[in-house]
Amino acid sequence: MIFFRNVSLAILLSILLVSALLVIYYKHESRLLFIELQKLERDLDAYEVEWGQLQLELTTLTEQNRIENVASEQLHLVMPLRENIIYLKP
């Protein structure tokens, strides 16, 4: 009877020890995942800022006045006369 009691106690203690070690392990994994999540959120914020800057730059680069200025100053293009313009219907 005492033998079975000691065996049962040993089994319960080993289960307790294993469960305690698993709690420690998963808590550590949880912290590592949380740290990675925070890093990814910082990266996402940086990408969103960069996206906003690129959108602003795109808007600036595609403004009609800028396109006309680049065409006339750098490419030396001129607007054709009205009678030389041909309109095509799709």
C-alpha cells in the first residue's frame, strides 16, 4: 500500500514538474512572439509612412502643370496648333 502511494506521489510530482516546465516554456514563447509582433507593427507603421510619402510624391509628379513644364522645358515640346490636332473616337 505504501509502495503504491509512493509511486502515485512520484507520478503526480513528475506531472506537476512537467506541467510547470511547459508553463515556463510557453510563457517564454509567448513573450518572443509578442516581441516579434511589436517589431512587425513598427515595420508596418514605417511602411504606411513611406506609402503616404510615395502617394504624395506621385500626386506631385503627375500634376498637369508639372507635366507641361517638363514637356516644354526639358523635352522642348510645344502644343500643336488647334487645326493640327486629330481626335479619334474609341
